[in-house]
Amino acid sequence: MKVRKAVIPAAGLGTRFLPVTKAMAKEMLPIVDKPTIQFIVEEALASGIDDILIITGKGKRPIEDHFDANFELEETLRSKGKNELLKMVEETTNISLHFIRQPHPKGLGDAVLQAEAFVGGEAFVVMLGDDLMMDKIPLTKQLINDYEKTHASTIAVMKVPHEEVSSYGVIEPHGEVKNDLYNVASFVEKPKPKEAPSDLAIIGRYLLTPEIFNVLRHQKPGAGGEIQLTDAIDALNKIQRVFAHEFKGKRYDVGDKFGFLKTSIEYGLTHGQVKNDLRKFIIKLGKELEAGKEMKLVLNNLEKIISKGKNKKGS
């Protein structure tokens, strides 16, 4: 059966982006002029997904508004002949989207469990908004291609620096990798670096069979006192095969402030309206920083010379 449904959890509090997320959904923070969640939806559509569920929570109404029609705005753009802007606005409304709320923030596993009725016994994908992926073939489509061959759950992983593994779920590979697919002995949620079974970290794209829901219903809280999806996948792996697909493309982590800034700059350098000005600004800023660095060295050397002169005078 074709994989045609995607679940996008978007109920988190966004505490790493406070204070702005006190009154704004983290998923609506823009990369230049496009909210991060729109990149996720576009990846789903480009992968052949035609039915999408976004799991929201308190304060996430702007997400629904973004993908809803805005009659006044559309009519104003149409009457003024601003057809390019009108097309841009309408592209976010002609999508089959559904919304459901996660009543309590009990973790990613609990959020996915809210999607059981929507999934309806089919294989489906889970797409997290903190990871934006770039490749010739969308990562979600890569997972779907794997599923069509194996008919098994498949989790996207990527090699990360060893000292960073404690921020991720990590796999323990079993046997040799074949066509970027690993058999997995176990999945470990946020291990300490010295205890991590590998540097292959789960990066926010999952293709899951519906059996995951029965596991999630009985899953006990794990790290952070929350229902962890990684723990449920590890339990699922004990009753049916779960593969790991190694992603070789470009991953942008927008889940923290520095990663968000880097992504905004790199995307801005490809954006038709701002790329030239941004490139000039970066070059100019780099020269200023380098000049400042050289000036600091000059001042440090002057201080040393002055200090030596005072010492000689006093001797």
C-alpha cells in the first residue's frame, strides 16, 4: 500500500527560543520569509504525501491560520494585480491538512499516539520541524522508497560528532550496511557519549508501521519523564524489523538559536530577493571582523611595548 499520510508534531513549548515563543509558535519563526513548518509541509508534498496531520498545542493557532485562506488579503492582492504574491499566498492553502491538539505535553511518543485515528492502520511518516533536509531526492521520499522494498519501519539517521550524541536518539547497528540501510540491534535515547553504541543519530524523519501505536499505548515514561518515541521504536524492533536509513544530504538544525541563524544565512544566500545584498554584507562584515582582529593584535603589541618600557624605566 502506498504511503500517503504524514504526521508533523508541533505541540512543543519552544523554550529554547524564549522570550519570542512566549506568544509565538516556534514553528512559525521565519527562515527569511517562510515559516519553518512550511519547509516540512513542502517536503511531504514533494515526497508524494497527500494527507497531512499537524499535532498542535496551546498557542499554536497561528499555524492553522497560516495554512488557511485569507479572503481579504487575497482579494487585495488580486485587485492590485500583485499576482506573484497572490500565487505565493494561495500555495499555502491548497493542501489537505488536518489539525489535532495534544492535550498535555507528555513527549513525542504521546504526540504521535494522538495520530492513531488519522493514520487508520496504514504505514505513515513522522516529520519533526527542528530538522530541515536538503537533497536531490527528499529524505521522506527516500524512506518511502525503502519501505516499498522492505515493508518495514525505517528511521532516518546521520553521523554526528561523538560529543553531541547525548542530544539525540542513537542506533546500535547490527551487521553490514547495504544501500544506506542498517539492521538495528537497539535504539538508545540520549546516551552519554561514553555509553553511545555509535555516532549514528536519529534526525527527525521516521517511517512507521501502525503497530507502533500499540507499543506507544503501553510505553512507560523514559528520559525527561516523557513518553519517548525512540523507546517505543526500540520495543517495536523486538517484534518486527526496524531499519535505519543513513542520510547523506544536507541537514539544517533549526532547533536552537545558533542553528537557526546559520540556516537563515545559508537559505538567504539562495533567496532571489536578498541573496546578492546578503553576500555583499557578509563579505563586508568579514573584512570588518578581520580588521578588528588585526587592530586588537596591534593594540596588544603596543601594550606589551609600553609595559616593557615602564619596567626598564623603573629598574
